[in-house]
Amino acid sequence: QLQLVESGGGSVQPGGSLRLSCAASGPRPEHFAIGWFRQAPGKEREWVSCISATGGTDDYAESVEGRFTISRDNARKTVALEMSSLKPEDTGIYYCAAPPASWLQANCPAREASAYASWGRGTQVTVSS
């Protein structure tokens, strides 16, 4: 499976912006779709976004649509999540993840944690005044 490392988390004020990055290594990470999840204190892990291996398709949760943008740079083997107009409810630990190796690994799987096999350790995002 892939090894994933998130970075870029921090503390920002409501309305601010933040850019998260997910660095991937292992067997051909450019061949895997990459998703982002977040988990707020006391809540279940929530699917946020996903991008296909080629970057040709992307998808977002309704709660972040229009505010977050996912992209990837396969030459650098990184996936970014650009977040703007941040709200307090965006606070949480953000994880990047990849689906299991299979013929469908290049495509975004179901919007749930059980559909992913490789996970980073997360990076904290705090939105408060």
C-alpha cells in the first residue's frame, strides 16, 4: 500500500484560507485516486473530497463545495487541498487516503472511510477567532 503524509495544517480565523498537502510514496502513487477526510472532536470521520489518478475528475462534499479545491501534481507525487472561506465547522483533523490496489484504484471510490486502505496520520486544522 501507499505511504501518505499530510502537511499544512494550522490555526486560522473564520474566512481565512489554508492549503493542505498530501505527499505519497510507494508503488506508483500516481496510479491511485486520493481522497481527503476530516474528523471533528466527538464526530465521525467525514469524507471531504477526492481526485482521480489523472486529475481528470474530482468530487466534493456539499459542505465544502465552492470553497475547497483539490488538485494533484503527479510529477511531485503530491495532492493539495486548497481551503478558503473557512468556517469554525471546518475544524478537525484532516487525513488523506488512497483506495486499495485493484483495477479500480485510479478512480474515486465510495464516500466512506471503509472504501480506503492507505491513510496518513492527519494534520490539525483549527478555525476560530
